[in-house]
Amino acid sequence: MASDHVRGEMDITHQKDTFDGFMSITVWSSILIIASVLALTLIFAVQLDWMISVLAGALVCIAGGYALGMKTGWYITVAVLTVLSFVTGGIVSIFSMLLG
């Protein structure tokens, strides 16, 4: 049995696909976490306007995606998250004006 094994002949496509998927998720998550921390730091520590902070986070995502050669799905995700951030921030701003 063990003598039948020849080094380098095993099909590793499944392992390679799993590793590539893991690395893809890791890269996406890392860039999104960096952009989120940047935006929150600009909002709460620097006390910059929230709209400018969201745009800065989006620009970091776009630059990171370009630098790492991300595909179209990345840019669509960044656009959707940016629009969602603007909608959520707008709703919070409206409620804060009504309450305060």
C-alpha cells in the first residue's frame, strides 16, 4: 500500500480551491475592516463630518481593491456598502435633528 504512493501525483485541486477561497475572504475582510476603522476614527477621534469619513473609507476600499487586483464584485460591494452607509447616516441625522 504505502509503496504504491508516488510523491507529487495526488490531485490537489480541492485543497487549492479551498485555500484560494480562504485567502479571498481574508483579503476582502481585511480591507473592509481597515476602511471601517479609518471611517470610525475620522468620525469619533478627529470629529470629521460623517459623510467625508464614509467617502474616505470608500476611497481606501477602492485603492486597496485596485492595488490587490480585485474583480468587479469588489467594487460593486464597496458601492453598495457606501450607499447603505449614506442612507443609514442620513436617517440617523434626521432623527437626531428631530430629537435634539
